[in-house]
Amino acid sequence: MTIPIALTIAGSDSSGGAGIQADLKTFAAFGVYGASVVTALTAQNTKGVSGIHQVPADFVTAQLDAVFGDLDVKAVKIGMVAQRSVVDAIAMGLERWPPGHVVLDPVMVATSGDRLLAPDAIEALRTTLIPRAVLITPNLPEAAALLDEQIASSESQIESQGKRLLAMGASAVLIKGGHGKGAESIDYLIREAGVVALAAPRIATENTHGTGCSLSSAIAAGLAKGDDLETAVRHAKAWVTAAIAAADRLSVGHGHGPIHHFHAFD
């Protein structure tokens, strides 16, 4: 049996709701074999991040070479990358081992509000990783931070920021609307060919830990399986919406609990 393989390059979440752990759960939910390259270890739970231990860039390189030297990786999801040296190591690794698809989730702030990305790494994201991505998936604050602008507050501003992010070299941008307001959470898929608005009901729950990680890894899973980009995004959006809706069926921790990655199997 041949199974599609996806790789997550991200930080570890000791509570299991976000990061590497969420990505691997997402890959499994989509029937994709998941491999991982760990960029950082975090001490965290549903209430916040209490510590971060960075993985040295040379060991990130060793992990990348080990995975790509053996596994037929169809898609890569990149999440938390806190150091410029690690950003550079990933960029060089992807140049040595070019995968079919790279999805970049520019993780800067955790759901709890804890900042996860050093300021000097932002420019490295802009210049070395964004141009390698078939898709980047910033939320509204992350899109603004990448552009050094105010957070967009209207559809026209979101589309304008998306087009400026495209100019950094990504093939497509998905600006996520989870931080917006209103009855619907609207994500905007922005490409040179145009803009597609993807709406879903906004769900009232505190259990949203790992939502962004899981969405980007769901898109990578779809691409690994051979879906075109828009199909992968649509399927991922529907799956994450259902996982958020089912999150309150779980009782994990005392803060922002995880989404329900395996809701389809209940």
C-alpha cells in the first residue's frame, strides 16, 4: 500500500493541542502519513506557554536530511520557526530536497497571546521562506505584522494586504478571518487570478487551541493526496470548522482547549 507522505516542520506543544502534535493528528485524520522536523520544544498547556527551548539549526538540518533522504515527501507544512538561523537552515534544506508543495503558516503568536517568533526572524520569513511557498496562511494580525501595517478591518483592506503578500513571492495567500467579527468567519484565498471568500459560521467556543496549525496541515495533507490548491483549502476549511464545532465534546485542560481532530470518527 502506498500512502501519501507529508512533513511538518514546527515546534512541539507539550500539551498536544497545537504544533507538531496537532499537525500529525491532522495528517492521520486525512489518511496521510506524517513525518516531523522539530524546530523548538515548548513547555505549554491550554493556559499558556511557560518556556521555549530552541533546537539548534544544525540539528534541524540533520532532521531534514534524514527525512528527505529516505521518505518520498509530497508536501511540507512549516509552522513555528523562532530563530533566523533555523529559517535559513530550512530554506537551504528545501533547496537541497525540493518538495512538491510548501504551505507556510507564519506562526507569531499563540492562541493564549504568547509571542512565539523573534522579531529578527520575521525578515527571514519574508525573504527566504515566503518565496518558496505555494501558500501562506496568516491570520489577520500575522498578515499585518508581515507587512508592518495595521490589522485589516474590511474586505478591501484584507484583499489589499493579501496582494502585497503575494508580491513577496508566495503563489497564494490565505488570510484567515478567525480574529474578525460577525456571524461568519471568512477566510480569503488570494491569488493573481483573483480572490475567493470562504465563509463558515463563527462558532462560540473557547476551545480553539491549534486551529491555525491544524488548518495549514490539513491543506498540506490535501496537496499530498493530489488535490489542487483551492480544493485542498476548501476541504481543510470544512474539516477545521467541524473540528471546532466538536471541540466542546472534549474536556482537556482549563484554558483554551484543543479542537477535535478526530471528530469524524466519533
